[in-house]
Amino acid sequence: MKKEKLVVGLDVGSTNVCAVVAEVRSFRRADEAGACSELNIIGTGKSPSRGVRKGVITNIEHIAESIREAVMEAENTAGVDIKAVHTGLTGSHIGCLSSHGVIAVKEKEIGDKEVDNVIDAARAMALPFDREMLHVIPVGFTVNGQNGITDPRGMGGVRLETKVRIITGAATAIQNLIRSCEKAGLEVIDVVFQPLASAETVLTPDEKDLGVAVVDIGGGTTDIALFQEGNISHVSVLSIGGNNFTNDVAVGLRIPANEAEALKKRYGCSMLSMMKDGEEVEIGHGGSKTVRRIPRSYLVEILQPRAEELFTLVKQEIMENGFHRYMNSGVVLTGGAVLMEGMDVMAENMLDLPVRIGDMGGVGNAADIPDRPVYSAGAGLALYGAGEELAESVSGNEKMFSGIASRMKALAGGLFR
């Protein structure tokens, strides 16, 4: 790109709405198959999420107000006006399909046009009227029967094939997200499946090649994305997240949810074996001024079973179809819930794989941001959006890289398909 520009990622979660403003410092080629951006975060904003449950918007007015608050804070810290965003989507309605496309090559050399046409052939599949494609991701090309090709452009051949992963979502969920942002005074440039955005910041190319799982533990859901040979191979969304831990504490200790959340953040731990003898915590009682002291082990005894349940479900997803054999780089945890003490240790014990917490290595000056896992999805959305805009400017073809937001706006007010 000829000049520096700003991109904004907006993570609309079940617990928090996070906005990340990033400056595009420079663009570089990541590998032969795509482009990415070097970003420098210049502002962040966060507000409590109201009107979202388990990744699904339940009240547009309430979530629009939360979006406005987060964006206003990001504007103040960055010193800019925010008009447009790249936003993320998750929820149990997300699905993943595989498809195959093939075309005859009429020219002597395969170019952008042929690549676009074969991807269009792969995406030409019937979907229910209430579903919409979020992403069509090529996972490899075949030229004249020779497979394992990541970028066929410039090659000669008469037959071009591709395999793609198609990530779909409920059309109503996508439309409600766009409407909520518009009510907050924002234009939505694109809607991105959240784990893809998180992966942009926390994974390295080597990890994607060797095989890795990104586990994004949010407030209402846990998103899982498995990568193999540089490409996404499986996605899943679990209806369990940090809010389940909070609810367990509120019920178990008979305290309000807001107090349970604060207690979890300050003293929470997922493993009883990590406790020291004699540790105590102070809790109120029903919001009154009366304070009582309890052993910290009481709190951990409530949190540990929920953590064990969560990572048991994650393990089932990784074990499905033998994916665990390909996770040579292990698991990368991200999302606000991983800040609780012992989550990485618990995950490593339960999954029997190497586990680390994502550090947002794909974004500049990330070390200056407190609670980085909370902002990883927002930063990833900014990074993902910048890369797509570069790819569009390099190819000169808006068709391949056009966002879902423009398609959904055209469908608003009528049938979705």
C-alpha cells in the first residue's frame, strides 16, 4: 500500500466487547500463498458485553451500547475517529464443510482468473436458505493430477482442481451483528470467524505447518480451530466458556454474579494441587458490608471440575478423526478465561499435548497491552482485515476477497438467499 492506514478489529463477545486500533506499518509476503501485515497497536477499548449470550446476540440495542462504549474508549486512547471495523463471529451455529472444484484451463498458463474460477466452482454448492458462507478457504490445488500445490499461478496445465473448507454461519446471526454495529454508528467491512482471527496473532507459520490447535476460551463459548500443513482442517464451537466458571462460583458460594466474577479473576485457579496451605480469600455476602473469610481451596474445588469438563470436551474434538496425531505443535490457548491460574497446566495434563498461552506475536508492541489474551481476537481481526485488503490490492480482484458484510447488506429487508 502507498501509505500507512488504520484498521480496527471489534470483538463482540459474551463477556466483553473489545476494540483494537492498529496502524499498518508495512506489508510483507508471508509465503507463496498469501499476504499479511505488520501492525502496531495504538489504542484499545473494552466494555462489559450486554445483550449477547453464548456468542449469539439477544438484544441489539444493549449490545450496540456496549459497542459504542468500547469504541469510544479505543478512540480516546488512539486519538482517532473510528468509522469502520472488521468484526468477528462465533456461536454454536457455526459449521464447516468440505468441497471440491475443477475447471479446464484454456490458457497456456494458470493465472489469477483460473484460480478465482476454480474456487468459484468449489463454492457452488447448495446451502439451506438460513445459512451463509463466511469463508471459502483453499487447502490445496492439483494441476494435471499433481497435488500438494499451494499456489498454482504461473504453472502450465490443462486441468486445475482445488479442495476448500467452507465455514458457514446462521444468516440471522450475521445480520444481527451487522445491524448492532450500524446502530453504534459503525460500518462493517467484513465479518470473520473468530478463531481464524485469533490464529493470525498467536500462531507461527511453522506451527500451522506442523499441526496445531487454537483453543479460544471466551465468556460464552470455546472456539477450536485445528491447522495442518499450513491450512485449517477442522473448526468447532463448544457452548461452554468463562461465564460457566462464574456461575458455578456464584451458586457454590451463594454470592452475586458480579462478585463471583471478581473473585474468579483475583483468586481463581483451575488446579487444587497448586494451592498453598492456609490460603484464604475474603468474600462479601449478598452485596452487604459483611465480609467472611473462606479457604481458597473452597473456590478452587468449584472451578477445577468445570476446567476438567472443558478440556475433556476439547480433547474429544481433537481426538475426533485422529486429529491428535497431527497436532505436533500442540495447543495454543487464548481468550480471557486462560488468564486464570493453572489453565495451561490443566490443559497440558488433560490433553497430553504441549500447551502454551498465545502471546500475540503477530502484532507489534503487544507486550505493552495488559491482559493480552483478552484482546487477541480483536488484534487478530485487525491483522486479518489488513491482510485481506492487501490481497485485494495486489490481485486487483474484489470478487475473491469481498467481505460478507456487503453481501448481507444487499440481502437485508428480504429473503437471505
